[in-house]
Amino acid sequence: MSTTAAAKPEIASMDKTRTALVRRARTINRTLAATYPQAHCELDFGTPLELLVATILSAQSTDKRVNLVTPVLFARYPNAAAYAGADRAELEELLKPTGFFRAKTDALLKLGAALVERFDGQVPGNLADLVSLPGVGRKTANVVLGNAFGVPGITVDTHFGRLVRRFGWTTETDPDKVEAEVGALFERRDWTQLSHNLIWHGRRRCHARNPACGACPVARWCPAFGEGETDPKKAAKLVREPRG
């Protein structure tokens, strides 16, 4: 039986209890983990500072574009002091390909200065200190904590928010509320990988427009099944393969 053939009856008979929601959410996560065993942070980095900078640059840009810029950037500015003392015009020129380069230049100059003045040039490894830094919100902080420090965190980007609402895990749109509601469905230790799994699925199959419902491994548990192409052959053409 095809995924799509099995999907509608199972969705129609979904148990609406909290216990069933938790069980269904965890089943979806396990299935996505098996579908994308290589799921990871797609920003290239070697240190917490590099990941912090790359995440800030990824706003209104793609990870691929950021990864084209950061090798030269990281070589030119190897530490917080280098960003704090950077020439604005030179930094702006390097950041142009990422978009909104003036605002991002300002953010990195202020970030470097704050790290030097308050944290001896080191990126702090806790949420409270991270979100106190210029240009760093909870999403950015959780990316850094989960991937550079091994501290579990949920990354509520546009893909994550879209998918958890389609899955029926939350109806919230505020990122902080989404983080809290979704986090309550999973063990804390699973938060970082959960974020990777959903973001990869969002980039590859569960697109904002015309999701590949007919080629989706979790279609049978998705209340939003049918928002996109349900024919398996047509849906397969919508799947975007992982890079590299």
C-alpha cells in the first residue's frame, strides 16, 4: 500500500488526546531521523564564534550563500577582537552577498565589542548570556548552544514553524511559544536533532508552496496532507536532494 493510500484513513481517525499527540509527534520525528540520517546544521563552522557569526549572517539569506562568504570572513576575522576592530567598509564589502549587509556589519561590530568587553572574547555557553549579545535572539542562541556546545535547544526558523503547525503540534505563531509547546512534546535531549530533522524535511519535501505530500514519509500522520501534490510520481519531482 502506498504512503498516500494509507494516509487519509489514518488522519481521519486520529486520536485527539495529549498522549496520542505526543506519541504521533515522536513517531514523526523518528521517521524523519530515519529518512535524513545525515541531518545536521548546514552552516559551515569550526568554532562557537564562527557558528554565531554564520547564524547571524543567515538571516534573510541561505546557508549555501553564507557558506560561500564565511571562509574568507573567518580567515580575515579569526576572533572577537578582530570583529570589534574591523573596518566597516571592508566588512560591508565582504558581507554584501548575504543581503542586508549594512545591518549585519553593524551587528558583527557590536557583537565583537560586546564579547571582548563582557566575556573576554569568548562566546558564552548559556542562553541568558547569549541572548544578551547584540543581534542574538533565542533562535540564534539555540543554534549555537545545540551545535557548538552540545546544549539541547529548539531552532524555530521558518521551516520549523511551518512544519509543526502543519503537523498539528501547535497553533502558535510566536517563536517563543512555538518553542515551548513543541519542546514539551519531546525529551530535552532530542531538541537539537529534532530541529535538524524538521528543517531538512522543510527544505527538501514540506515546502512552503506545493509540498511534496505524495512523496512524504510522514504523510499518514500529517493533518495537512493534501495541501500539496499527492500523486507519488509528481510529488517525487518536487523533492530537493541534500547538498554534498
